[in-house]
Amino acid sequence: MSNTTRFQPRRELGRTGFIATLLGSGDLADRSVPFATCVATLRRAIDAGLNVIDTAPGYEDGYSEQIVGAAVQGVRDRLFIISKIDELEEPVAPQIEASLARLGLEYTDAFVFHGLSSLDILERLMQPGGGFEQLRACIRAGKTRCGGISSHDPEVLRVAIEAGLCDIVMFPVGPFVDERYIAETLPLARSRGVGTICFKTFGAGKLLGDTVGYNQPLQQRPRGKLSSGGVDDVQAVLPRLTVAECLHYTLTLDPDVALLGLSFPNEQDAAFAAAESFAPFDDAQMADIRARAVLARQDKGPCWWNPDPAA
């Protein structure tokens, strides 16, 4: 790793033994963007030092995993690569094998059950011979190093962490999330040595611009809108926060990794600059950001990452 790399590993991700960077790179797959461009964008984040890379089969129907596989060539050994088990109640091993084939890798650093937000499904996965037991068999077979869940439900996260099922957990942290993720999930995971990788810092773009989330604008406009990179001459009309305000809020809460969807170089540059200028917010600043986030997400559709998406 170059001495000029912008981000250096800072602390262990739970008890995985891996020293992770402050930021991680989430999914950036978009079939309207040339494959080589997507690969170059992800490699740009890796070259900046980010060493946690997230993907899933369901992100653009495997396209995301193919992008990751191409982007990590030659640097795979210094990265923590996460993919997902999307079909929660289907056999685990075939899903892992299919993901590894798309990635072109012999193993990942973690596979997590994707969007596990139902206590009933969690209970079935915990049964003898269930999904968690199958995942541990894949770990023993060398197909992955760690396991865990991503979830949009604080109670599911609590039960899974307390049951000792997770090496890492992935869940929302940001200015507009259910307060239990912050007040309960983060401290519980820390106390159990479970790595925390957090997403929704920008509220799927809702907090940054006039969008219902990701690349779905409130009105028809180019993908270059503020929340999805590129250049947009149309200024946001509704209330919004800045990239720095959102990211500094999340970093003040101090998850192991803040996972960001950095789909374009200008998105990367804005996030990198915000991270480099970070200083923790005080209580009054945090309260102000939360209050402004409530206004910024209004009239922009449901927040599906909270137990009550309409709240």
C-alpha cells in the first residue's frame, strides 16, 4: 500500500482479525454504465485505501459481484470482501458457490444473510441443520472466513447478536434511522465483539437531494442528480443535508465501518473529503442534524430500512 494512500486501516473489525478502514465501498453496479467504468470506479476507492468491499447476488442480478471480482484482482489479499445469501430459506452452499463463481474468488471474508428482518425466518435459520449451521459448514470448508447478517430490524439484530451467531452485523446508522440501531444495536455488538458495518448514512440519497431513493428521482432527470453522482444543474428544492453533515453524524457514532455507495468519482471525492475533515459532533450538533433530517426526508417516499418505513 502506498504511503500516499488517503485512508489507512484503523481498527479491528470486531474479532475477525481484520484491521478495517473507516470507510467501506458499497454496491455501485449499474448496467447503464459500462462494466469497465464501474470496475475503474471501485478500483479508485480501493486505491484510495478503502479495504472493506460489499456486494450481493441481488445487486443488478450478479453484475455487482462481477465488478468486484474484476476490481480486486492483484489486491484481493488486503481486502475484506463481503457478499450475501439472498435466498434466506434456500440451501446456503449452492448460493455461496454461485457467488464465488461470479466473483472469480476461492473465498470471501464474509457471507451474511441479506435483509434478514423477520424473527420467524431468523428462528428457522437458527434450527439444527438450518441456515446458520450450513453457513458454518461453508466456513469450515474454506469458502468464507466469517458469517453474520444484514438487517433492517433492531430486534432481529438483538436476537442474532445475543445468540452468538454473528461475526459481523450490517445495519442502518445515520441521521434518519430508528433510534434503536444507535441506542441498542451498536453498543450490544461492541460489547460482544461483533464487527459493525453500517449503511444508510445518506438515507439512500433522500437526505442529500430530491429523490425517493438511489437512482429514482422525484421527477424525471438524468442519473447525474446529486444523490447518484455526476453533475446536476437542477438544484434540490426540498430541504437537504450535506455529504459532510451526514457522514460526520455517522462517524461521531463510531461504527467500525461506514459503508457508502460511492458510484461516481465525484461522490467518492465528496465522501473522502468529508471523512478527512471529520471532527466529532457535540450533542447539540447531533440533535440539530437529526431534526433537519426529519425535514429532509419528508415527501420522499418510505424509509424501508426502519421498522416503520412511513415514520
